[in-house]
Amino acid sequence: MGKKTQHCLLLSLCLSWLVPCSATVVFWTAVVDISYVNSNNQTEDKYCECGVFGRSSPLERASGIVTLPKGDPRGCGPDPVYNRNASSPPWIALIKRGNCTFSEKINAAKRQGAAGVLVYNLDGSGNSTTHMAHSDAAGIVAVMVGNFQGTEIVKLVKNGTEVQMVIDVGSPHGPWMESYWLYFLSIAFFVVTAAAITYFVFISANRLYSLNRHRRSERKLKNEAKKAIGRLQVRTLKKDDEETKNDSHMCAVCIESYKAGEVVTVLTCDHIFHKGCIEPWLLERRTCPMCKCDILKALGVEEEAKDNMSVSSPPDVTVVTVTGGESLYEVPLNDPAGYDPDMHQHLYDNRAFEGDSEAARG
């Protein structure tokens, strides 16, 4: 047996162990080589990989003179079936399928010392073969060939031609051969899955990074909005103010008319709103509800943050409470006379600015 055949057998055994469910339907082809002397006294040699090893047949090489059964070409019946015995030169039984089981045919030839058995298919079956099952007749090379190949050899033997036959191991066939594609597809599946998981992790990490960056940006903008709100003009409305006289003037946030004593914030676009209404709005949106004016750009807070400009320390302040209002105001200590209750800088009384108010109180 050649090295290539040994490697194929080893591979077959390994794959049969890995894929036990398909090992029973794996089959091996057989190479059938016949040689004889024709009527012109010339040696003819015919070769084909046209046989199939039986399921219980050893995958081995066998050779000998082709021998036909004495009577029934199907090789059934009691011994002796062949005009051969164990002391005869090596011979191979050529039997037609039918009448009895494959095991009975093979055992009959085996008992009389055949080196191998070649079963040819039924008439009308062409060159088709079957993967023979002969579990009760193991330990001998058993191969099936098509009807055409078998009848051709039978005619030669019946005409008195001595046919020398060699049966050798061919190639493996069956589901495990296609399993190479299965292995390839499995590897491809795992590669694609790994790539998909890697892509998903990358996208998720990128999204988390973007969300974190967005949150940091939002916090930064909110801090800048606080600075901008701190620079806005704040007024306490009086009875003779235009906003309290005309009901057409109302806060665009709460849709309520202005009343005397209420504290309002004047935006850079000159629109006024209730202080308690506009501060949360500006903290989240940073634009005027009416004209969409951006207070950060209008007051230059955004540019200051981008340019990392240093801010000088604020002047010393004292905290006073204005009668009629609930807001806290900054008044420079070095210029108390400059305080105007109608037009001043403010500290925050909104809950969103409690931290700033506490800092001012401290």
C-alpha cells in the first residue's frame, strides 16, 4: 500500500472519529486493473477506478486470476462453488449480484481460499454500483463493479482467456469529503462573527465615547450659560412701567402678564421674561424663546472659553436683599452709591443656580 493510500486511510479514520454520524456512509472507490492475452497473442491491459469497496471489506490490495462459480453465476449454494482451493495460485472470485446475500456469496469464496471477491451488478443496471453491506463476511477484499465491466470480464473467462486482476484502493468519497467545505464555511462563519463582534464593540465604544464627549460638552455649555446669565440685566417691575400697564405684554415662557414687584431678566436682544422662567430655559437652550438670539455669542462667553482667556478676580461684593423682591444682588463695596435696584447684576435664586448662590453667600 502506497504512502498516499496510507495518508488517506489515516485521514479517513480521523474524520470518522470527528464526524461519527457520517462515518457509516463514507465509501472508497476501488481501482480494477485486468490484463490478458488476446487472440492476436498481444497483452491487453485495462484499468478503471470503477469499483466500490464493501462496508466490511478491508481497504487492501488484492490480486489473482479471475475465477467464475462452477454453476450459478451468482455464487450461491453449498460448497464447493469454485474449482479452486486454498493451495491454488491466488485467485479472485467474479460473482453476479442476486439470489442470496452479499455475505453468503463472499463467505463461499472465502472458504475456498479466494484472495478477493468482485461482485458485478444486475443486468440492466449499466455501470451503477452499490455500497455493499456484508457484516457477516469480513476479513476479505470485497468490491462491487457495474454490470458492463463485470459481463465483459465474464465473457473473456468463458472464452478460455486467463484474466489476471489487481484490485487496489482508490479514493474516499462521501459526506466527510464535503465536510472540507463545511470546515471552510465554519471557519468563515467564525471569522465573520469575530469581525462583526469587533465592529460592534468598536461602534459601541465609539458611541460611548461620543456620548461622554457630548455630556462633557453639555456640562461645559451649561457652565458657560451660567456665566452668561450672570451678566444679563435684571429689573424689578414698578407700577408705572409699560410692561405692567398693558396686558399685551406677557412672559413668552409662562404666558402670564407682568405685575408690579416681579423680577424680570432682560436679554441681549431686549426681550424680557420672568427671571424664574427664563433662567432654566437659558440654562438648557441658551437662546431667546422669541428671536432665538444666542446669549453665549452675544455676550462673548463662548469665545472667552475657546480662547482660554484669563478672567480677573471679581470685586469684593456684599449681599443685600431688595425690598419687594426675592433675588440677591451684588453691590461693589468700593462704590455703594452706584447700586441701582432697577438695573444691576444678580446672583441666582433659581434652584439650578443654588451652588452659585451659596458661593456668593460665602
